Amino acid sequence: MFILIFIIFCLLILLYFKFKNYVPILMYHRIADIPGDRNALSQEKFAEQLAYLAAHNYHTITPQDLYNHYVNKTKLPKNPILLTFDDGYQDNYTKALPLLKKYNMTAVVFPIYNWIGKPNKWENFGKQETLTMNLTELKSWLNHNLDIQPHTANHPFLTQCNEEKLKLEIIDTKTKFEKLLDKSMDYLCYPYGFFNQQVINIVKKANYKMAFAIFENVPLWHINLFALPRIPIPSHQKMWEFKLKVSSIHIIFVAMRKWERQFKHLKNKFK
């Protein structure tokens, strides 16, 4: 029994030192109370989460901070955390921004270039129609010292795109965003979290510094700047689970989802 406890203890120590350099990266979508939409978190729950982070001395960082830490070994503040918003919904501006300012926090939003200021018709699978942030709102977001980075032009499954399409979605869109917002675009967010080596090659060719995924294909035992894992925060998020997702064991949630997906693929293969 003592030997078993010792082995478990050593394994936990190993996991701690292996994963301690991972910074929690939270993935949000809409900040709205939409029944049945797992990607829509109510403003009340979002406020509760920010209040917890503030009360427990978490410090929000930018993608640039994270890059400098990983590449240039720049020291991060105590309890660093990165807040990300996919797709650039208008409620990010009207609902999330006031709360971020209230708690003196920062975040990055990833808009879809060809859907800026338009209804979310790329979500053509029964999603409630809403608007995305328009250009004025995006510029205001930047003026509040929050960040904006690309989420491609049309939100396709990048792994299903040929090379020409990838260049349009990744390289050309980077240039368009930089002209539109007059700022550098260095950090890409993969639609649906899907990517492969061909996608990474195009991302590197476009001179992006990092790229954000979710859990699909992300490595667990080393940090790949072009396959950074993020932790989804769904509408039904329980507070006890949120606390674990931002803790030192947060990478376990990525591992669980990754292994769950691999198990499903294996199960379907043998059907």
C-alpha cells in the first residue's frame, strides 16, 4: 500500500512539473442567456466568474504577454489567465466589456472578417440569430485596451480546405484585418478548433506567432505555439468546475476532452 501511495505521489509531482507552464486559456462565445445554446453564457454567470478571478488574485494577460513568456521567458504576473471570445458577437461588446472594465481585466476577441457587423448566418444549424460587433464597436473595444485577433474570413473547417482556400482564409485575412484596424495581427484562432500540419504550415507562412485551438490534435506533453489548447466555458458551467478549470490542474480538462474524442473516433472505427 505504501508503495502504491508513493507511486501516485510521484506521478502527481511529475504531472505538476510537466504542466505547470501551461497558462489557463478560457474560451467564451456569446454572453447572453439563450436556452439550449451551450455556447451562450449568461451575463450573471460571467460576472460571477470574473468576481471569483478578481477575489483570488488572478491576472488577465494578452496573447502578446503569453508569447513573450513562452519565447522570451518574460515573467508573467501571479495567477495568469487569458480570456478569449470566439466569433466577435455584439453581446461581447454590450455585456462582457462593461464587466471586464469593472474588474479591470483584459481579453481578446476573434472576429470573422466577412461577418463583421452582420447576423451570424454562418451558424446555419438552428442557432438564434444575433449580430456581430461592427467596425465602430471593434475600434471601441481596442480603445478600451482590449485585443482583437483574426478568426479567418469565413469560419470554415480549415482541415477541409485546399491550399488556395487556406491562403485566402489565413494569409489574405491577416492583411485585411491589419488594414481595417491599423494594428498587427499575430495570433490566429482556428474555427471549431480544427487544424492539421498543412494548416500550421500556412499559418507560419503568414508570419503568425501563435495559434489557438481547443483540444483536438493539441499536444499535452509539450507546448506547441501553433496548437495552444483552450478550455471551453459552456452555458451550464458550474462554479465548482470553473474553479478547477482555472486552477493548476486545468490542463486535465483538455486531456479529458481530447481522450474522449479519441475514444469516440476509435469506437466509430470499429462499428
